[in-house]
Amino acid sequence: MLRSLQLVPRWLAVVVCVCALSACSGANAGFGGFQQVCNTGTQTQLVSPSPGQTGVSTTIGQITFVANGNNNQLYNTYTQWQITLVDNFQGVTSGGRLTLVPDPSGPHPYPSDFYYASSIPQLQPGRTYSVTLSLPGGSCTAIPLGSFST
């Protein structure tokens, strides 16, 4: 009986170490706030609505942003990315799949502009929405694109 009691602390120590190590390895998966920022491989900027724009219609129907070039992770995998809107009351609105869209009259901040759009449902009036770009599943921290108000 005495021998089995001496093994319990060792066994417990092993369990504690394993738990601690698994918690550390989980840090990159979002535990403890050590999640990596999503990597598009390029620069991005909100286009429509414009960053900081106020009085945006609640029925705009889509969010558009521009990216620098097409030799990057975003262009190669754009159907896997999503737009998410978070309002000033912490309400979350998810956009549809990204599509490539033309925008000849849009801003041209980069040497090679590629525009992406995401459909969105009707928005709430009197809210400020922060727009982010992310990969579904929370595998990385979303990239802020800008904000606007309805």
C-alpha cells in the first residue's frame, strides 16, 4: 500500500506536466490570446462603404474591399475567406462568399488593384459596423478592414 501511495505523486506530476504542455501548444490555436493574425499575403483596404463613412444605407447589400495584386494567398484562396461585421452592440453579421468584382470607378491605392465583394443581409440603422476579413473556423485572428455607420 505504501508503494502505491509513493507512485501517486509521480503519476500526478506527469498528468500535470502533460496538461501544462498541451495548454502551451494550444496557445497558437487561440488559447491564451496567442492566435496569429490571418495572412492574406497582401495589403487590403475597405472600399464600399468607405472607411469612416456615415449614413450608409441599411440595404447596401454588399461590402467591397481592394487588395494589392493577385500573386498572393488571398487571390489563390478567396472563396475560403469571409467578411464579418461586428456592430457597436457586439452584434455579428456574416457575409457571403467572396467574389472577384470589377470596380473601375473605385479607389486605386495599389499598383495592381483586385476588388472583392461579399453579400450581406440588411443592416440595423444607427449602428457602427467594424468590418473584418477572416478564415471561417477561427483558425486565425481576423484582419480589420475599416468601419462605417448606418
